[in-house]
Amino acid sequence: MKRLHEKMEQEGRVLSEHVLKVDSFLNHQIDPQLMKEIGEAFADRFGDAGITKIVTLESSGIAPSVMTGLVLGVPVIFARKRQSLTMTDDLLTADVYSFTKETTNRIAVSGSFLTEDDTVLIIDDFLANGQAALGLLDIVTQAGSSVAGIGIVIEKSFQNGRALLEKEGIRVESLARIDSLQNGQIQFKAEVPQ
Ligand code: 5GP
């Protein structure tokens, strides 16, 4: 996705060799036009996979997921990081270690929104060590739903998330792949697409 790569190069801030800040278009302020294109790109890749639901994690996974859900015509469920008093249905939960916050959160989805008949696309903003994606995968598996794959906006390919997910037999599709964040520079894995 050319526009995503451009945005990352123009507005991304390399905070360390491991962390990229993209608060101006994905993690705080949101660029709706870019989210629309991201939605179309995920729909393109997973359009023939029979997706019936999208599952993501609040809050930064919601924007790209909603746009993908709009194109695919399916609902979007976001796992909550904090328990809500209104979530009284049979909860599906998983414990996830947060890469950026360095704490473990229990994430939860109401069991009423996922069934054995669902085929789920999991979406998240970043893939680092795969803990968020594995937690979502755990929840979807507990529901008995099938997983069509995982869509990631920005993958840091120098961390081991992809390897862990592929070991589970999961298809991973990332719209941008970073090879390194050394010397304050984003080094993309593949040639930037047109
Ligand atoms: P993982 O669970 O794969 O280790 O990390 C993925 C989660 O951590 C994502 O949901 C994302 O919120 C956050 N994350 C990981 N790496 C980065 C990063 O470099 N920048 C930002 N903004 N978030 C990240």
C-alpha cells in the first residue's frame, strides 16, 4: 500500500529500535481516507475467504476494522481491555502482555457475538511479538469460530509475531512490513509498492 508507506515515512517517528509512533494517522488522530484504503486492501486480500465477522482489539484496531467491515459487509467486534458493567453475557477472555505498556491485560469479548458458524478475520494495527493477535485467536477459538487469517496494518518483521502465528497455521497479511528501525530510520522489508 503505497499511501500507507508514504504516511509512515513522512509522519512516523522512530522512538527506539523497537517502537514506531504513528499517532498522526493511526493511533491517536485518524486519517479516514487512509483507513478507507486500508479497509479496501484487507477486503481485497480476504474477500474470497468467506468472512462473516471481524474481531479486533480496542482502540487502535477499530478504525481499520470498521472500514474493512464496511467493504466486506460484515460486523466488527472489538475485544475490550477493561471490563464493562454492561458486559454480563458469557465472556470469552484471554490474558495479553502489552508490548507498548509492558503490562498484562485481560481482554474480553461477549460470547453472544461469535458462533461456531462464523469465519473470522482478526485485524490489528501493529504486529510485534504476536501477543495481542494470539490473545484474539484464543478468544475466537474458544467461541468455536474458524479463523480465516490475520490482517495487520504495520508488521515489524524483525520481531517474532509472524513466526508464532504461522506456527499456528494462521495466514498473516500485513499491509506494511518493517525490516528494521535502526538509526532512527524505517527500513521496509519489501520494495515499496506502487
Ligand atoms: P504484540 O502483541 O504483537 O507484541 O504487539 C502488538 C500490539 O502492541 C498492537 O496492538 C499495538 O497496539 C502495540 N504495538 C506494538 N508495537 C508497536 C509500535 O511499534 N508502535 C505502536 N504505536 N504500537 C505498537
